[in-house]
Amino acid sequence: MVVISDIIVQGVQMLLVLLLAPLLTGYVRKIKARLVRRQGASVFQPYRDLLRLLRKEVVLADNASWLFRVTPYITFAAIWVAAALVPTFATGLLFNWTADLIAIVALLGSARFFLALAGMDVGTSFGGIGSSREVMIAALAEPAMLLIVFCLALVAGSTQLSTVSHFLASSYVGLRVSLGMALVALFMVAIAENARIPVDNPATHLELTMVHEAMILEYSGRHLAMIELGAFLKLLLYVSLIACVFLPWQIALYGSGALSYTIGAAAYIVKLALAGFLLALFETATAKMRVFRVPQFLGAALMLGLLGTLLLFVSRSF
Amino acid sequence: MHSLAFDISHTLAGGLVLISLMMLYQDRLYSLLNVFALHALVLSLSVAWQAFIQDAPHLYVTAVIALVFKAIVIPVALHRIVKQLGIHRDIESAVGIGPTMLAGMGLVALSLVLMLRVTSDADPLAREDLAFALSVVLLGLLVMVTRRNAVSQVVGFMSLENGLVLAATGAKGMPLVVEISVAFSILIAFIVIGIFLFRIRERFDSVDVSALDDFRGERR
């Protein structure tokens, strides 16, 4: 019986992230539009876009290989699995033994690897530009992310996300400067990885600035829908990663009743709304930076992660 | 012993190291001066917190000195100097930002490793303060080494001195006279440096210290 309830809770979690992801993106877009005093599309617009794309015919280039066709599914699957591993409303779910932070980083990395390959597959110049820029950003964001992981792992004594979240929710953790640095660094990495505004603008198709959009320019129909949904999921994943590590309040523990799961889910939605609002606020307040400034931005994240890790050795020195 | 007092002083001292690294990152003079003012502000907060937890009222005087002179008087004066010299748009560093940041991280790691080994039987609070203070001093030196503009070298020197004050407040029993005399000697040094800046400027039409190399015939 326990196994069945575990499967149900894990399934609910997987469906929840899948259903909430477009809503979060739509919500961020709506808030951004409202902040610049525009009406903005409905928060449900991403769902409509996805449905429209799913109904449309796929147009493939003549020289597109099998890689081009399978990449959307591989990318989407990898990101969905990674999103299913992050504890959103409850810790200790069925897949938790695999919910290792390094595994999540690796899943996201392989998703991006395939997307970059597909960007170059058709052989258009935009795809090449997009892939090379994306790989440049990834090559800098990944070490920063790994340093954040090390910092968290040193604090909590584990890279298991569930354990980390559990530990940080307890009262053992005081005021730690390392955790603050890790939070800021994780925020910067999340912005870079999700192609949000200071690094890349998701709403533009201007060839000088686009990174992510340039890679997926050749996709259409259900392939594009898969990639878009993957991008929505990735944003949700990073937000829930930040929420479960740094704001683990009211997250339900393993084996607690349905009531606490409900409270956890409600708290999770509140956290998402808050994070989405802050993201929109940040994005309207900053301007897009030049592509050549991105290494400096991510270098700062790397530095914060490294410094946080170093400072931990001092605070544990007694 | 994971008390809140320790955590707060840890946060403040760690913040000081972080701001030192931010100083390495700046490439505009005005923003460098603003970061320096922030550095001094965090220093005075840290000293005041040490005064509170060590129950040492004379440290409050040090905190006030740091706040008034280092966070207000010197940055404002440097702002005026920069404005008068007309060099506020100068972007100058001898080494690129990336290698500088890496060197800075290396110095922080070095000072932590060194201090934690050397002071293994000291009070944890003093130990941690000393480790951070050494890294602030080394980062100040690094700012002085990697900058070509004399004004930013002055800022590096001042931030180095901030590290000394942090070390002094972490170690218990530093007399007030010493602190005040150190603070005033820094102020005097600042005045002398200010005069020198104008002299260098008068002579070479720039505050880039590589002009001095030219003058001595040491140009590569």
C-alpha cells in the first residue's frame, strides 16, 4: 500500500510541474506587461500556444537528420525527469534516491547538449550562432552551478536534494554568509540558464542578441511545442530548486498525511507566485547586456560560489 | 558553539571580503569609490558588533572613526579629486578582470589555509576574524598591484588598512591610543597622497603611474 501511495504522490508531483510550468511563464509575462503599463496576454496564453503548435504540421528541412527529429523529445524528457526530481511540495518522494543535485545538473547539461547539436544540424547560420553562444554560456554556468552544489553539500552533508532541503528547514542552520552567496550565485546561474533578460531576451528574434531562439529557429509544429514546454519546465525547475533549498518552509515531510501535502502544495504555489513576481520585477528593471559581458556576469557567479565554499571552511573551523 | 553572535560577525567579516573582491571587479573610478565607501561602512558595522559582543566600549570609538573618516570623508574627498583631475571616465587596469579575480580567489584561499593552520588554538571568533582580515589585506595589495591609476592605488591602500583594523578588533585588548594613532596616520597619509596626486598630474598630465616609469627611463 505504501508503494502505491508513493507512486501516486510522485505522479502528482510530475503532473503538477508539467501543468504549472506554462502557467508560471504566462504569469511572468503578464506581470512584466503590467509593470510597463501594458495589458499583456492572458496568463493562459502559453497553453493556447502549445495547443496551436501541437495541431500544426511539422515542416522539416531537406537535410535534417534523425537527430533533428528526436532532439525535442530527448530534451523535453531530460528536463521533465530533472523537474520531477526536485522536491516541490514534499520531500522524500519515490524518486528521491536519485534526486542528486549533480544528477540534475547532468540531465540539464545533456538536454542542452542535444539542443546545441540540433541547432547546428540543419546547417543554417543562425543555428550555428545560437549553438556557439549557448555553449559558451553553458561552459561558464555549469562550473558555477557545481560550486553552488558543493557549497550546499558541505553545509548539509549531502548532495541529495531531499536531505539538503530537510536540513535547511531545520533550526540547525543559523545565519550563514556562504548560503547567502550561494543563493545570489544560483539566481545568476538560473537567469543565464533560462535565457532570461540580462543574458538573453526570450521575447525577441533580433539576430544580434538572440541565443536560445536562434538555436530553435528551424523547429516548427509539435517539435517546437516540445522545446517550448521544455523551456517552461526549466524555468519552473530552477524556481523550485531555489524554493526548496532556500525557502523550505511548509514543505511536507515523507509519509505525512494528505493535509500536510495540501499545505505543502499551497505553500509551493505561493512561493512560485512570489518568485515569478520578483523575476518579472528584476527583468523590467535591467537592460539586456552585451553577449561579451556574459562571461563577466557568470564569472561573478562562479566567484560567489567559490567564495561561499571557501568561507564554509572558516565557519566550520571550531 | 554555533551562536548567533558568531554568525553575525562571520557574516559581516565575510561581507567585507566579498566587497574587497567587488573592488577588484570595478573598472570605473566612481564605482570603485562607492564600493570603497561600502567597504568602510561594513567595516564600521563589524567593529561595532565586535564592541558589542566583546563588551569593549572603546571599540565603538574605532567604529565611529571608521564610519566618519573612511566611509564619508575620504570617499567624498576622493570624489572631488577625481572630478578636479577630470579622470572619472578612465578605465584602467594593468591586468584583465578575469585573471585578477582568479588571483583574488587564490589569495583568499591562501590566507584562510594559512591562518587556520597558524592559529589553531585561538578563540574561534578571533581566528575567523584574522583569516578574513589577512585576505582583506592581501586583496587590498592586489588592488594596488593591478591598477595603473594612482587614485585606485590609494583606494587599494585604504582598503588594506581596513583589513588591519578588522584584525585589530578581532584580537582582544588593543588599546584605543593605538587605534586612534593608526586612524590618524592613515588620514595624514591620505592628505600626503592627495598632494602627490596633484603633483604627479601637474608634471605628467596624467595620474597613470606608468608615466613614472617613462620618466625614469624604465619603459620596456
